Amino acid sequence: MTLTIRDFATADAEAAAAAHRAGRPHLVLTAEVFAWLPEHLPAAQHYRTFVAEIDGRVVGSVRCGRVIDTSAEGIAYANGSVLPGFRRRGAFTALLAAAERHLAEHGATEVHSWVDDEPEARAFAAGRGYREGRMAHFARRDLTAALPPVPVPPAGVELRTAADYQDDPYPLFVVDADAGRDEPGEVDIDRADYQDWLDGVWSRPDLDRDLTVVALVDGSPAAFSAAHTDGGSRYWSAFTACRREFRGRGLATLAKVRSLHLARAAGLTEAFTNNDATNAPMLAINERLGYRRCASERKFVKQLTA
């Protein structure tokens, strides 16, 4: 057996995406996105993808980079997977080591990694110096089943789609940046840059602006439900956001229900979402909308040393 770790190339996209999704039907990340990420994320992230080859076949990958939307120093991430049939051969150990070296070279002192909530995966992370942290849950919704009706918008509220903001998405950035500050996690998301958001969020090829629904209050965006799609039948609820001063009025639910209706009308059949286990309001909304838990993952964190 010959194991090789090398930099990702565009031709690796299909194989890398297949390894990412193997055994994880709840993940919606396409080969197109794998190919897009290295060239489009902000330079300050020092984003990099490594792939593992066994006997010339790409069997896994790891995506890593610096976290730049926080004032905390030295925070980074590394996430990846290996095809089930090629595990226990040292591939992911080598991938993770390559990611950690790259991140350390660019000033990272702490690496965060999401791990499947399974005993083997958790033991793997712990055995490589990562400490176990918070949990998040995935949920699935059958879009062919009946959906709750879209609530009638209250006075002063209207619904649009992100396609209406194609020429000037800044108002949506404002909503995103405000909501991100309260996103549960070990790292405070307290630094937002509009150009970084344009490059890494708004420009993603899987962002479906026709299915991303915006709730406006008196003509100004107050909430939205962002949708990613895989170009086939699957829908991913990327981020549901609401500005602080408009919370408690049902705007996020309104946008999310409308987005699900648009997704079904477009022929999509499965919807997936992911929420921090402590995010009780969003978990409750998804439960009411018919989402059912289908998997979980845990955050693991490692301190890097020189």
C-alpha cells in the first residue's frame, strides 16, 4: 500500500466530495463547491485542502483554514473524512497532521474540528490530542410530505428572495453580521467584513438566491433563511438569521417556511439543517416545521504547540 498526502487539484473534486458524503447522507456539499473554495475564500483564511491517495486513488480529504470573523487570535479549523473502506490505514492521521502543520505555519494556535458523534470517530480525535466540546444535531425534512402553510405576514412585513438583492446584497450582510454575533459556539463571531462576506458567502455556487427568503420590516431586511442546493433534489438550510431588534416576531420562521415551499415547488425532495445543541429556539422551530433528527456531531479542539 502506498499512501500519499498532497495538495488538492480541481480534478480531485468528485472524489473528495464522495469521501465527504460517504455514510453521511445529511451533508450537502458538492464537487463544484470543493473546486470553488480554494480560489475564492478570503486570502486571510489561508484556506487549503489536502487529499489522501492510496495506491493512486483519492480516498479522503481535509479542508482547513484560519477563522477570520472573530477578534480572537490564532483560531483555525480542520474538517475532513476518508472513504469507509479505506479507514484504519493512516490516511486521516496523515491528512490531519498536514493540516495542523499548515495552520501552525500561518499563526494558528488552536484547531477546531467537527467529528461524527460515533465512538470510533470520537476516540480517534481524542487520541490525537483533541478535547471534546459541544454538540450539534442534523435534521432531515421530507419535502414531498405536507408542509405547514406560510403564515400571513404581519402589517409592515413583506417577503422577497435574495435574487432581489443581486445588485446590492449589503442589507443582507447587515442581517447576517448582526445575527452571527449570537451564534452559539466556543468562538465569538464578532468581526465581519463585507468583502470577505461577498467572497466567501454571497458568491458560493451552491447558494440558491431564488430559494433564500428575506423578511422585510417597513421595507428593510430584518431576517432571512439562506438555502444551498446540490443541483439535484437536496436542500440545505445554510443559516437562518434575524436582527436582534426584530426577534420574537416570528420573522425567521416566516422566511424559513416560505423557503421550504419554494424548494418543494422547484422539485427538491429532501431538506437538511444543522443546529447547535444549545440553540433551543431554532431546534424548536425546526421541530414544528417537521424536521427530525438524523445525526449528530461533536466539536473537538486542540491546542497547537511550536
